[in-house]
Amino acid sequence: MATSNRFYPVGLRAVTMFELNASGLPEATTTTLEYGTQIVGANAYELTIPDSVTIQHPGDDSILQTDVLPPTEPPTASINVSERNLGVIATLGGVQVNSLGDMQELGWLTNRAGYEPQVGLMLYQQAVDETGVRVYNLHVLPKAILSPKPTGMARERSDMRYGVTPQKVTARLHGQTLVEATDGFASAFVFEYTTPAVPRLAAALADGATTVFAFDADKQASTTNYVVTDNGTVVSAGITKATTGVTFTAAPTNGHTICIFYS
């Protein structure tokens, strides 16, 4: 049964970052499913959707008519995080963490500024639907640029802030293309979902021989009603879905990215 589209959300449970390959799919390096990198300590997420442009048609000392056009600015977002993870910051900045003796070094505002890689983001919070059943509210940004912004030093808690610039896309993070005739829209910056259990996106790199892609023991699916893609194309035949993973009748092509979007 489909999850309710009426719910009451609270909190911020987890933020997961996905490095992207050249095709814009989650980067995978082996046939073992990978689940992205959690940005640990996330405690606040803000998303700002810009206002539409209002056009007024004045005349005869009054407003004759009013029309509305789409926004001329993109959406913006930010994430506040308690933990400062130099490895994550380096990935987002397109730089590296250096070891100097027993110290770790990270450069800020380097010559790599402006070359930051695009990443995918999944952020979710808990909720209850209108009948009191536990569900989850999920935001997915298939492509975004994250700009880490450190705070200074003071007696108060020093959270890390990430500025988020979502990118306009024509496909979901797992690669499934948007089709206006069936999806109702052909492009988006952000996707919102309700899910019956903790939402996850797993990716693996096919080797032409492996047919079984198993979920981690602590990341089993709640149902078998989930989406599997092979290099962005939805796979609906030649596979067996289970709560423990996916089995292909024939091994996917070597080098293809297998994505499983589930809860």
C-alpha cells in the first residue's frame, strides 16, 4: 500500500552525501552496495524556494490585471552540522587533507575555489501520518554544490555550516529520467518523498559476472516495492527483489552503475 501523502514531520535524522560519476549517478567502485557518506551531526536544514515574479498591469488609476511568472532565482539551502569532518570538507572543496607530522592540514579559500564537485544529497526526518503511523519525510537533491563555511571560535557551540546550491536536473538521483507525460514535470531542483521506513539509496559497480547485490545486514528493505536502475534505466524484468537484496537473471554489463532506491 502506498505511503500517505499527509504527514506531520519533525527533526532532522540524517544527511547523506553521494559523490557522482561522469553520468551524474552515485559513484560506486565495487560490486558491494555502497550507501554514500553520512554527514554526521546534522542538526538543521533550511530550504528556501524563491517567490514567483508578480507582473502587474496598471491603467486607469487601478490594477487591471495581475499575472505570475516563474522565479528568476534558483532555490538555496543550508545545513548546520555539529561535527567538523575534514575529510568531508576536503571532498566538497575538491582538495585534500594533508598530514604534517601528527597534524592534519586543510586549506580554506584555495585556488581550487570555483572547481567544487557536484554531489547528490539525501536528507530525511521522521514523521507520523494522519492516522498516527510512523513515516519518513525525505528530500533528495540529485545535484548540488556544497560550500563549507566554518564559524569562528567562542564559548558557544561552534557548528559547521554548509551552503547548498541545488542544480536543475531532468533525472532523479538514481538515474530515472523525468517524463512530463507520466511524472507531471520534466525538471526539478529538489524532490520530496514520504517513505514507510528509513529511506536509502545503494549503488554498486557491475563487473559483468555478479548477479546478486545484497543489502547490508542493518540496511534491509521493509518491502520489495522499490526501484532498481541499471545505468539510469529502470529494471522491471529479469530481476528478483527481496528484502535482503536484488538478484539479476543475467549479470549486468561490466562498468554499469546499479542503483537501488528503497526504504
